[in-house]
Amino acid sequence: MNKKAAFNIAGEMWMLVVRLFFLIAVAFAVFTIISIGVNKTFEFGNVENEVIFNAIYMSDCINYKDVRTYPGVIDFEKFNQSDLDGCFKSKRFGSRISLKLDGNTIEKFIDKKFFDIESRFCPFKQYRCSEKNIHVIVKEKGDFKVGELVIESVFKNE
């Protein structure tokens, strides 16, 4: 074997070490990325609360409707217990919906029995409670007034 061949073999050995180092680094990076994706748990927080709130707030059960539904414009004639009972039913949540208008507060419920009983257990882990206040426009007998809609909800975790 001549000196030139020995130099080529030695040079290739160093390249082999460098390639092996990069291969290990890439394998480690791929393994880390995969393990982060697999071990990651997703916390959705109060997504269910937001979905229920939006379902109530944007539904045509209590909102003014002519050709389309106007979210945030409450039809006072529709704001009654029978319309709410016809629109929302669940065994896992109850809500108190309060409409504050001209100094008066009108309360309606979605599953009043569930709300009254289970709202006492809000501090415990099995239940989640939320409250949202939003300013709305109330259509009453052709007149539009400013009011406040308060939605208090109790959710049972399963």
C-alpha cells in the first residue's frame, strides 16, 4: 500500500466519523420531535363553555329574526321559558339566563332543576361553572333598547 492510499483511507475514516455524528444528531432530533408530539396533552379549557354560550347567544330561539337572525339583538317576545325549553336540552349542563332591561331583571332557565341543584357544587372538580355578561339590544314592541344579557352555566364533567 502506498502513502497516497493510506491518506485516502485515513481521510475517509474522518468523513465516516463526521457522517456518523450527523446521523446520530438527526436521529436524536427526529426522536425528540416525535416524542413531543406523542406525549403532548391538549387542554381545551373552557371550550365547552364557549360553545354553549355561543349557542345561546347566537340562536334564533331568543334573537330577533326577520330574513336572517341578528345575534346580539334579543326579541323580547321570544325571551320566554317555553322557547328556551324547546331549543336547549341536556343532561350535562344547566343555565340561568338573565336579561337586565330598564332596571328590571328577567330570569329564565335551561334545565332549572339541574342548575339549582348542581350550582352548589361548583367549587368541586366534577363541575365547572362560568358566567358571561354581554351588552345586547332588546327589541320590545318595535322599540330597540339597550340591555345586558348574563348567562351563568353549570357543566358536569364526565
